[in-house]
Amino acid sequence: MSKVVENIKVTGTGAEAGAGTGNSPAAASSFLPPTIYSETVGHVGGFEIRNTLLMSWISVLFLCVVAWRFSRNYMKNDVPSSLQNLVEMIIEGLYDFFHSVTQDVRQTKQFFGICATIFLFIVVSNWFGIFPGVGPIGVWEVEEGHKILVPLLRSTFSDVNMTLAIAFISVVMTQVYGMMNLKFGGYWGKFFVNPLRDPIGFAVGLLELVSEFSKIISFSFRLYGNIFAGEVLLAVIGFLAPYLAPFPFYGLELFVGLVQALVFSLLTLVFFKMGSTGHGGHDEVAHTSGQKHAITAS
């Protein structure tokens, strides 16, 4: 499939990209919804660089710079800077919140690193995804005889492949922490029960094993659906009323981005806790499972 780069446009909204210009297609003045897949904006050898991947690199770079500045100021200054106070407030708040779920200092310390990283990466990526210029700035290309605007940057989790990667890490680490805390036999013994001794336990174990890996699908589409829906909402509002009307919806998307990051990281923590609990801890599992269902229902 051949693609011809026509020109680069900076517009107010992606739907109105190039409207009123001689180089833009006639259909540019009509509403063009975001695609359900990410677009390729470059190549490194045979590797495709997609706009969502580029956005994720920007988010990671931002977090690395903040961490570097924080560690540098922490070692040099006796008086905390405003950045140091902000970072400490976020980290301490997350730690106390996660500890209220695990109720175990050792497990909180064990799980905190990956859960906090997931939270920070998702929330920063979600918030960067609604910055001015993310979406409207792009390259006009010809595909199958039609001119389309390919955004240079797009919200990281508007691509299901990105959410799938985070969900895969979450589920795999659940198995890793389960084997670390219950040992190999103790952990997998929850799923593989002798059918001659306990046929019901054998059936339940197989169902639990299937549910462990079905979390990848539920995790992926929960985050992807919310972020992509927000992207479509902003595109529609920006097309219908492109000046003042979108501002309340930007505030809504900031809130949704925060909630989605919190839900994803907290569900990951709950799954870590449940995976590290043997069948003997029925009360603890029931308590944690109740928290999981309450969060999922919200």
C-alpha cells in the first residue's frame, strides 16, 4: 500500500484539519473520528514507530527527568524543594494507600515498586494525551485514494497493544509473586488439585487458572475503552463547538485518567495479594476480593 506525504498541518482540531486551505482534501471539513488503531509515523530499519509508542517514550522520559531531579535535590539540599515535597507527598500517599489494602508491611514493600510505577506511567500518559497538539498536529497521507491526517502524537493507551502490554506484565508478576511467597508447589497447587480426592476442588482450580489469564483481556479493554472513548468525546465536542465547550470535558478527562490509573494499579495490587495468599487464608482472600469487586463496580 503506497502512501504519499502531502504536507504537514497544525490545526485547531483533528476533525477540521486543513479546512479552508488549498492543500487539504475536500472532506477535511467533515468529522473524522479517531481510528481504533494507532498509526505509523516512522521506521527504524524494519521496526515501525507508532504515534502511541512515541507518546509512551515521552511519558517515560518525563518520569525519568523528574526522578533524576528529585534524587539530585534530595542528596544536595538540606531544605526540601517544592519538587521534592510534591514527589514525597505522592510517594507517601501511594504507599499508605497500598498498605491499607495489603495490611502487611512486607508485602507492601514487595509490591509497591511495580504498582506505583504502573500508576505513575498510566496517569502521566493519560494526562499527556490531552495536551494541546496531541492529535491535531499530523501529516497528510494518501491511503487507498483518500487523504487522511496521521497524528504525530496520540494518547498512549488509545492503542489496545499498549494496554495489553501493561496487563501482561501485571498478570505475569502475579504468578511470580505467588511462587515467591507460596513456593512453586504451594502456588500451583491452588490450581491443580487431585481429581480423585477432591473433584470439586479440581474443577474450581481449573476455573481459577482460566480466570488468571483472562485478566489480561479484561485489564486491556477496560483501560483501552475508557481512553479511546475520551478521545472520541473530545473530537466530537471539538468539532461541534471548538472554542469554549471542550474545556469542561478536558477537566473530565483529567479525572478519568487519574481514576483509570488508580483502578489499574489497585487491581494489580489486589491480584498480587490474592496470588500470594494460600487456600488457608480464606478470610483474607474474601476481604481482598470484596475490595476488588467494589473497585470494579465503580
